[in-house]
Amino acid sequence: MKNVGEAPQEELATGERSTRNRVARSILDHGPSTVADLAKRLGLTQAAVRRHLDALAADDIVTAREQRVYGARTRGRPAKVFALTDCGRDAFDQSYDKLAVDALRWIEKSAGGGAVGEEAVAAFARARIEAQSEGYREAVEAAPPEERTEALAKALTADGYAATARSAPLPGRGEQLCQHHCPVAHAAEQFPQLCEAETEFFSRLLGTHVQRLATIAHGDGVCTTFIPHSAPQTTTESASTSTAGRNPA
């Protein structure tokens, strides 16, 4: 990965640049973060974190936004969080985006365009995720039912998605699978079939209807998938595709 927030050597010491990279990497791995979150994770003072965030924002690596809240809102103003910009994500080696988009456009056009072309891209997206599925299946099937979302998160992380699993905001309802990095985010902006195929795959793999709540491709800081507890699906075709890969707001 190239260093984020590059500056002339005389202006930015090696230690400063390294810490700045750690701040950006922490946001990549954990999603949009508050100053307090970053300070705790990195063992820095909040003043030091703010200084690095100001520099990263000046370089268009991070941007500040209000924290998105799912479920009931608490009183008070939402905390400010810092998320990576497209430029910031590009610093983490998203070097084949144009090639991927060009290839998908070729598939769509070669199939005849329109609905037929869109379905051709969808077929490619399903074949792509299926080709990656063996490792995911092994990880999930080896885990106890209550640990399968966590097992999937670890397998996704090994593939570069920086994924985590956590309880959903409403206790007892289910879990959220969060992917803090998406290697194909720019392609998915134009071809949501990539997100939809992934959501369908998660549903089949976990044996339950799942719902995509947010995606990096549509401007959210993290791809978030809700996975309910004890809700087995009746067929493998019941994955939630109506919101897959789309911001439901």
C-alpha cells in the first residue's frame, strides 16, 4: 500500500507518516470512527488523533460525517465520525477498478444490452462469488451455528474485506456482518449485481433470509448485512435482493 497523506520528507517525519497511516488503516478495518474510538484503538491522545485526522482530511483521505444510527435514536446530537473517501480507499491498492468496469460493460454490451445485458452481468457476478465460495463454506460449516457469522467474517477478512460480526442494535434479533473494505466498490457503484450476488450467497451459505442495510458502493462507510437469529429460509431463492447493494434510505 502506498503511504496515505504523502508530504515532503522535511515536512513529515517518518514516525508521523507511520502514525497517520495507522489512523487511516484503523478506519478501513473498523469503519467510520469517532476520535474517541481511534484514540482508544491506537493508544493515542484524542488531540493527537484530531491532528492526524485534520492532515488526512486536508489530503482528501478522510471526511467527517454524522454517525448513522440504525434503530431508535438516543437523545442528543449524533457523534461525528470520520470515514475514508474514495481517494483514501484508492490508497489501499484498488488498482484494477477501471479494468473491472470495462470488462463488465463488455459483458453487458456483448449480451445485447438492456435487461438481457443486465442479466448477463448478474450471471457473471453469481459465478464469481461461487468460484470464491469453497473457503467460505468450509469456514462456516466448521463453526457452531451461533458462531457462523463470525466465521464468515474471518473468512472475508482473509480475502481483503476487513469484516467483523456484531450483535444487531436490537438485542436478540440477530447480528450484523460488517465489511469495512470492498475491493470492488467502484465497479459495484455501476453494477449493483455484484452486491446482489454476494447477498444471495450469504443467504444460501447461512441458511437464512438476510438483508443488506448499507453498502460502500452507495456512499455508506461500511457494507452492513443483517442476519436474523433462528429464521431458516424455505428455499435458497429467498435471499433479500430488493435492497441488496442499494442504500435503503
